[in-house]
Amino acid sequence: MMIWLSRIVRFGLPLFVSAIFLDSLRYKFTDAPETQEIFGRLDGWATSLGAPGLFDHTGLFSQYVIGSAELVASALLLIGFIPAFRRLQVAGSALGLAIMTGAISFHLFTPLGIDPNSDGGGLFVAACLVWLSCLGLLVIKRQDLLALGCGLFRAFIPTRR
């Protein structure tokens, strides 16, 4: 029973996160009114802090940049189902966690609020569920996370021989 549940979680969480990320791309990449509202409010907030254009169409955190990051995270999560590339799923989970940490922070600590599109907070709840899913994946796959971290460390910090 436990092995069966573990397999469902190991396959279900990456599929859930990928589905949410990939579904959001139709809003971000088509400049949907919901996306304009969210990124417009965030850009207004950033402008009040002296950083105009930060969330604008060509800004550092534009809907296109965030959408592209979500696309990369989804690709890594899905490619990670191939046994030879399983460590990429950990990288996708880490990227997804980072993206959703930003999203949740902006919902909580900016004028955006938890219900910017009057959807009953559904967008915020989805962000929280994706964040928890990514965190859960990183905990479940902590051995792969450690191996990936060690590999990156060796790649960037050469050892003396």
C-alpha cells in the first residue's frame, strides 16, 4: 500500500505542478485581461517604489519572463520522468518553488492581494498548492537534490589534484 501511494505521489506531484504551470501560459503569453490586471498592479506598486517598468511587458519580471520560467520548470519536471534525467525533476521542483515563493510573496506583501481577479482567491490557493507540491517533491527526492547539488558544486568549484 505504501509503495503504491509513494508512486502516486512521485508521479502525481510533478504532473500537477506541470499542469498548473502549462495552463497559466495561455494567460501570460496571450496578454489576457487577468494577466494585465495582475502585472499592471504590480508594476504600479514597483513604480511607487522607484522601479518603473519592473513588471511591464519588457520588464525584468514581465509576464513573459515568468511564463518562460514556468515553461522551463514544467519541461524539467516532465523530462525528469525519464530515468536517465531524474535529477532534472529536482531542478524543476526547485525552480517551481522559487517561482511560487515570489508569487505568494507578491500576493501577500503588495497591493495585489490574494484575490486580484475576483475569483475567490483561486489563483492564490493554486500558487500555495504548487509551492507545497514543489517542496514535497524536494523532500521526497532529497537524495537526488543532494547529488545534483554536489554535481553543481564540483562543476563550479574545481578540486585540486
